[in-house]
Amino acid sequence: MGKSVCVIAEFRGGDLRRVSYEVASEGKRIADALGSDLCAVALGSGIAEKAAELGRYGVKKVYIVDDPALENYLAESYVPIIADIIRQCDPAAVLLSASVDGKDLAARLSARLDVGLVQDCTEILVEDGKIRVKKPIFAGKCFAWNEWIEGAMPLISCRPNVMQCLTLSEDQRAEVERVDIPVPETRSRFKSMDLDTSGRVGLSGAEIIVSGGRGMKEAQNFAMLEDLAKLLGAAVGASRAAVDAGWRPHADQVGQTGKVVNPNVYIAVGISGAIQHLAGMGTSKYIVAINKDPDAPIFSKADYGITEDLFKFVPAFTEEVRKLKSTCS
């Protein structure tokens, strides 16, 4: 059996994030193809029981460092600890999520371990024992395939909400091994995290997103998108034009200078489809475009297009969804 494949788990608020399950599932698939086992690394505070849950996704052993000082991600403390564990494990490949923290961690690990990194991957193949990865380039207009030279350890960050999350066994628990590595002194301190407490669905992990653009005309008109999103259990996003106009906060921006999302359904309302916006949502499973301009670029990317005045279509569509939900309830 070859070297283990290693995944880096991500915790927030003491709980494993969904992206950790996605990366573990992908890691298991790669480990099977290489004829090796799957292990994981997890840092946090009071995480031993939660870390064992990774066994449901094929992880055999989780190496943890459990310390109150590691409750929240801080590069100065996380990077040297994880790098030390990876050196000791000497894995065949390392996978982690291309989340905000994951991208930061991956870049620093690449420099510290002197290994090649490919960020934000959307597909991983194993061919003749070699790992190849696919990632979007040029704002998502095309894709590049990357591979490593013989003997090099691949370091790969996976785009969230792209990889399949597959449970192998609900009862399976991973072996948890505590690693005795001291937490280094740092020059910075974690003070607080400003999370959205409005109760709305977050953009990053949303399965359905309803986004509005310049065609919404003013901030008040986003209320109709909020109504539709509430019925669909969706998140509300916005184009850069809508954010620049002050209609929505920057946290809602989807695009090259905002958030990169990958929902099952992306509904673009009054969005023309500039390349910067497409870079942030172009890998969505299904794209629905609503725009009165039949020549809008968004239609070239859409799976379903509605050429109609959004102020007529969205309220009518929302009412139909409401009727369907009341019938099914």
C-alpha cells in the first residue's frame, strides 16, 4: 500500500464545516485510486469527538492538536503545526478546501513545505498513478490541467460545493491521535469574527442563489428577490454594479472581486453577464437568466433563459412558487 492521502479539516465554532466532508470524500476517492489510506489533520479546541466523525467519509486516522489557542484560524499558529504534521506523515498528496481560510493556509504551506500548489480546483483525476487537477483560468473563460513532476507531493485546494460529499458509513469513526506539538507564540491575536446573524442563508454554501444586478434599478427592489429567496431557501447575491451603487453590501457580491459560488441553481435577475460576474458563478450546476435584453451575454452561459421584464416576471414566479409550496405542505 502506498503513502496515505492527507486532508486538512476545517472547523468553525467547534464544528466541522461542510467543506471538510467534501474534501474528505474527494480524498477517499483519490486514496482508493492510489491504493492507499486516507488520513486527516485537524486543529482546534475541544474537537476530538467531532474529528472522529470524518470516519464516515473514509478517513482512517485523524491527527489532532487540541488547544484553546487554536479555537480560531490564525496563520502564525496553524501553519507551522500543520506543516510539521505533514512532514511526519509524508503523504502522497494533501487536499484542503479553497475557502477563505483554506486558500490562505494552502499558499503558506506551499512556501513552507516547498511544494507545488494548485488552488481552487474543480476536478481531480488519477491516471497511471499520477494526479492531475483541473482549475478555471482567465476569469473562468477556460480551464487548465496541471500535474506534478515525479516525486513531488501535490498540494491541492478544492473549490467548495463542487466535490461530491459521500457518506460511506454513518457508524464509522476515525481513529483520533493527539499530536504533541506546542502552539507557537504569535505576534497577532484573534479578536472576533463578524458573522452574519440575520438568519439568511450564506452565499458560500448555498444550494440556490438569487442574484440581482443593475436591472433592479434601486435597493428597494431587492425586496422581491428576498421574498423569492425565502420561499426557495436560497441566498441573495448581487453583481458588482448593484454593490457599487450601494444597493447591497459587499458581502453579497458574486464575481471576480466578490465571492466565487457554485450552487446547484443560480438565478441571475437583471444581470447582463459581464465576464467578471461569470467568473464568480460560471461553474453553477444550473444557471437561470431573467433579462429583458435578448442579447445580454448572460444568456450564452444560461441553461434556462427568460426574456422578460423582471418586474413582471419575478412577482408572478414568486406567486407560483408560493402556491406550489402551499399545495405540497
